[in-house]
Amino acid sequence: MQAQAEAQIIEAEERLRTAMLHSDVGVLDELISPDLLFTTHQGQLISKQEDLQTHRSGAIRFHELSASEMQVCMHDSFAIVSVRMKTAGQYLGSEFSQLLRYTRVWHKQPSSQWRVVGGHISAVQE
């Protein structure tokens, strides 16, 4: 059962990465909990609606999101994922390229899908 849940998390992470890359707000809306608490690499706390609006408005556009070093820690109704991500794109018209580590908390309520309820991004020193 745990192996199946871990496979679901890995699949959800890939769906999330692809949705972020293409600013697919519909998929992001499906995968992110309304109760999201997410801390950016600059220490700002953002909500689900703020995250979706950033993609919807075009304020952020990713050209690259390459994942590596993923680790998944499973628990009964939640999972913690840490993944290193090479990122590149535009934010508010300015180009960026950064190596980041995303930590996400996924939660599954009975008879529902996995959703991100919390997360944090940190810059990775090369």
C-alpha cells in the first residue's frame, strides 16, 4: 500500500512540475489545497490564490524546471517531498536562472486525491 501511495506522490509531483512549466492553472488548482501555506525563497508567505494568480497573469513564466534528487517520506495521510530543481524563466519581465530545493507537504483526505498543503523553497549553493 505504501509503495502505491509513493507512486501516486511521484506522479503528482510530475503533474505539478509540468503544470508549473506551462502555467496550467486548471491543473495547479486541482493539485493545490485551498489551505496552502507556501514560503518562497525570499521568505514571503503565499496562498493558493496568490500562486494561481501569478501563473494566470503571466507574472511568472518558466522555461525550465528540471527535477533531480527527489526524496519522498510517506506517512499515513501525508507525504513530505524534497526535490532539487534547476529553474529558468521570467518573473515580472526579468530573466532568472536558479538552482532551488522545493520541500512540499502533500495531504490526502479520505476519498480524495493528494494535494499540496504546505511548502518551502530554498536556494541551493553550488
